[in-house]
Amino acid sequence: MTDPDTLRMLEEAARGHAPFDAARVRGWRGTAPGFDRGHWQAMAEQGWLSILVPEEAGGLGLDLDAAAAVATVLGRSAAPEPFVAAGIVAPKLLSSCPPSEGRDARLARVIGGEAIACLAWQDVAGSLEVGAAQVTAASEGDGFAIDGECRFVPVPDADAFLVTANANGELALFWIDAGTKGLTIDRETTADGNSQGWMRFSGVNAAGTACIANGAGVEAMINEAIDYGTIGNCAELLGNMERCLELTLEYLKTRTQFGQMIGKFQVLQHRAVDLWMNKEVARHALTASLNTVMAPNVPAAGRARAASSAKARIGQTALALANDAVQLHGAIGFTDEYDLALYVNRAIAIAPYLGNAAEHLKRYGELKQRRTEAAA
């Protein structure tokens, strides 16, 4: 668990370096890569990309609550930068891989902001099972021939991709550079004007050194990074909810109708209180999941339950709160020129990342059932 003073400094630094800038957010919509690489480099210089990387590997060696604190601030500013995908999941996964000259060099580039990498692991149906990857890697000389496809890749303009593949009957993780011959990426536009990728591999030749992990333990490493990313995603959604609610309350205090502020109407006060309570429940769900994951010697199943429990609650609440915020604003809530739209569309875009609320509710139920059966 991160020291409270360190958390406070991280939050203050994040608020100072990532303030809400509507013009910047709107300016990147529909434009590759969908975010500012200069801003990403500044995030790296602040140390945010190395939060979860151990000190011996060149990172800050902090815990997940530190990364969640930064993600919450970025959620409040509707920042388009893929912090959770490329600043939590990728560094966490890379730092968990067996140390080697190649891994160390790639990790240094990622946490230094020189290269943006993201995990590509889901099949075309969006399964949450890591082993369901529809990519194969067949031995060919000193390297591999990679074929197949994966979808819902969060940063299609990344410099490299951490690709899960079935390599000769076992799960393996590959570092595949963007632009590699035989690799094509189709963009699928998301609600916030950004995009996600549908990757297809057709006879991609990968050197033996491209395989950065394989065999026993790979699936556990990937699942841990995904669980960390899921909780980071929940933190970003929480920041989004906080700002949606603030904009709504500000509007209720200024919009007049029938000669008085609409915030004085009791029915709207009740709805505002409901939104506040739902947001606070979401906050406590995030705190509970963080406490579980950061507890000493937490088992993988316990970590997975905590991540799915948080996402099931927060993923649903974020979308419901965004919808209610639009309703309470009336007609102006539907206009793209009003800043609320940036938050609503951002929530719609990121809520499904690493599995939507319904998928994680199902996953939580299955994990809970296994625990009950094991205890019987």
C-alpha cells in the first residue's frame, strides 16, 4: 500500500499536469493516434508509466493504489491518453516477464515513453479467457510464423503489441512491432471519437527473441496484468463519474425555470442525491478491490474476484450516471458543444475495456461458485 503522502503528491502532480482541456480533447477526435504523444512523454517524465514497475527494473516500485490515483485524475479530465492500457497493463506485464536483455530494453522504452505498447489478447468475440486467443505461433527456423486475429486492441497506433498466442501447444507472449510485414490493423471507431483495433496476422515472421515469455506461468502473469488494468479502468471511470456529477450539480444550481433554480425542485434534489450515493458506492467498491489486491499474499482467485466485483459495480454505475446526467441537463445535455458530452462519450468508450459490467458480473459469480465448491 502506497504511503498517503506519496499518494497525495501523485494526485496533485496529476491535477497540475493533466487539467481538463476541452479544445485538446475535441481536437484529437477522429485523428490518429487519438492522443498527444508529447503529452504522453510528459506523463513518462512524471514517472506515471513506471509506477507498478519494481525499482530494480527501473520503476518507482509503488502499489496499485498509486496508479489508480493517477487514473482517477485522468478520468476527471477526460484525457484521451491510454494510461490504463499502456501505462498500467503493459508495464505491469512486461515487468512480470522473465528478465532478459530484450525484455529489459523494451521495458525501459515503455516506461520512458519512447515506445507505446499494449496487450492484444482477446478473440473476435471478446472472451475474457486468456487461453481463448485465436493467434497461433508455429516454429519456423530460429523464429515463429504467426497467424490469426485478435480484436478490441485498445491502442491501434501503438509502437508495439504484446500478443498472446498458442505456440506449439502452450501459451506464449510475443512482442510484435507495429508495421511488421503481414500484420494489418483495422480501426473500429469508439464513442469518444477514438478507435480500437482489429488485428490480423498473416504469416508474420517473428524472431525467436520476439517471444518474451512462454510456458508455465504465462497465463497467470497475463491475468494479473488484466486484473490490475480492470481496477485501473474502474478508477478512471470513477473520475469520470465525479466530474459528470459535478457538472450536473452546477447546472441544477444555475438553470432557472418558472422563476427559480431547477435545483430547488424536490424531485430533482432526490435524483441528485441518488446519483451522489451511487457514485459513493462505486468509490467504496474501488477502495475494497484495491485493499484486497494489495493485501499480502492474496491468491490469484481472490484478486480476480476483487477486480470483477469492482468492474461489475462501477462499469454499470458509470453508464447509468452518465445517462441520468444527460437527462437532468435536458436538451443541452444532448449537444456535443457542451462539455458533458465529452465525459458521457468517454464513459461509453472505456466502460467495455477488459470486459463490461455484465461480463464481470458473470465472471464474479463463476469465481464465487468455484470458491464455494472448493470449501465444501
